Amino acid sequence: MINIKEFISIIIPAYNSKDTIEKCLTFIFKSKYKNFEVIVVDDCSTDNLYLTAKKFPCKLIRLKERFGPAKARNVGASKAKGNILVFLDSDCIVGENWLNSIVRNFKEYNIGATAAQYNDSISKSFIAKFAFYELLFRERKFDKFVNTIPSCNFACKKEIFEEINGFSEDFRGASEDLEFSYRLGKITKILWDPSISVTHHSRNKMNEYIKQQFISSRDDVPLFIRQPNLLLEDTFEDKTNYLEVISLGLFLTFVFLSFFMLINQYIILMPLIFTFILNINFMNFIRIKENIIFSIKSIFLVYLRDFVWFMGALVGLFNGMRELFSIKNVKVH
């Protein structure tokens, strides 16, 4: 049973986020729930983030080299005094009842973790809105209790975090949350609660969005090579995304082959049509949230995103196979 006065440790991994960390910390310290500490782990930032974090009454840990968010979260957890660990990304803004709601969840439910994602995007650019709607559309299918969770905004009991040895530090870019929460969901119930959602500084530039999508796809593939069962498990990732990557790959293959042999143009376009069909509900969701023009513009971004996913998957496949063969060679020797 969680005591209503439970001491909480909020852990924030941060890298070159001085432009968002100040607002993040400002709103945390406005929380109505006061029995907490904040641990900011500076993952070897180059933008003087620590000078901003030093303005607030929080523990500040500076890593001497960049390791990635998995290592940063583990380091923060190792220094935490609370029995509840709350992990938050440095580009998020919380509400004043955020911590109260988290503590309530542990008090009312027999759970080891609770999580949510975003309730809004600070930026109102087309890219930022599109990225937010992507996540919002996916979350509509989430049940009250989930098997896996994204790591941007979640809380878990410290004893459970330690039982599964925290985040795998093999992942220095992305996908660490999928791997971690898959192990977490195997030993405890995870409550998905939209009431603890936070506002997010969504990426509002095309190059930032593209880079994020590429890294996500690149780092997913080595994980799937290690644990292929994740491709079939019920996770927070949308399985139709995998079909879209395959579809885009078929399209590019048909285009390439068309330079050497005669291929019917309708065959070449079939994968793009299939992708459009897969996204009809998403496009209608966006139309309702915005308007028909926004929806039409979004379909072109969907095709670009899928191309980036495909390229990221190719790089990830190369990295994953290289890693797999390296492990085999080590075992042989």
C-alpha cells in the first residue's frame, strides 16, 4: 500500500535542452504535492544546460560523456531517495495536480507502474500538430492496463525498477523504453491514465521530426532482431506502421526494377495505395481535429515519414545483423 504522503523522486534525463528545462522545472515546483525531490541528469550537454538547472532546488548530476537516456535514467534512479520513481522528459510541462494523480493511482490500484503521454503540444506548427496527432490517434486504442509504455512520462515503484535492473544501457539512441517496459509489464500491472498526461514541446521543424523518426526506426530493428516476439506482442507501437515500412520497401523495389524490366504502373503504385488505405482512419481523425486541408497535407507527410522509417530500418537491419554476428563470433572464440 502506498502512503498518501509518499516521498517521490522525479528523474529527468537531459541533453542540450536548456531551452525547455527551465519551464519544465518551473512547473514541477508549482506542484500541489510537495513531498518530492528532483534529479536532473545532464547527459554531457554542450549548451550549458546545467547553469539553468542550477537555478532550481534539485540534484544535478553531470555525466562526463554522452551515454543516452537509458544510462541517464539509471544513474538518476541510483541516487533517488523516493520509493516511487517518476521519469519525465526535459521538454515536458506538468500540471499542478500531476503528482497528486500519480500518488492516487498507486494508492487506489494494485499496480507497479502508471503512465501517460501528452495532452497537448506547445508548438502549433503543422509538423508539431501532426506529430501530436500521431500519438493521440495511437493512444485511442490503449486499454486501462497496458503491457508496455513510452518513457517520457511514467512512474514506477523503485523496488520493481531495481528488480528488473532498470533500463538496458545497450540502447543509446531510442527503443530503450520499449525494451524496458516489456520487461516491466511481465512482472507488474501498468495503469495507463490520461489524467497524468503532460504538455510537450513537439518538434516544430521538419529536419527535427525526420531525424527523430529515423532514429526511432533505426533503433527498433536491432531490438526486434534480439527479441522477434516483440513484433507480435501487444505494445504501444502501432503494428500497421510495420506494414507501411514493408509497403514503402515494395514501392522502391518496383521502381528500381522498372529500370530493367517492364512493370505495370498500377503494380508500382499498389503499395502507395495500400499505405493510403491503412491511413484513412488517421486522415479522418486529423480532419476532425483540424480541417480537410490539414488532412490532405498530412498524407504527403505520411509518405515521407514512411520513407524515413524504411531508410532507418535498413540501417537498423545492418547494425542489428552486425551486432548479432559479433555476439556469435565472441561465443565461438
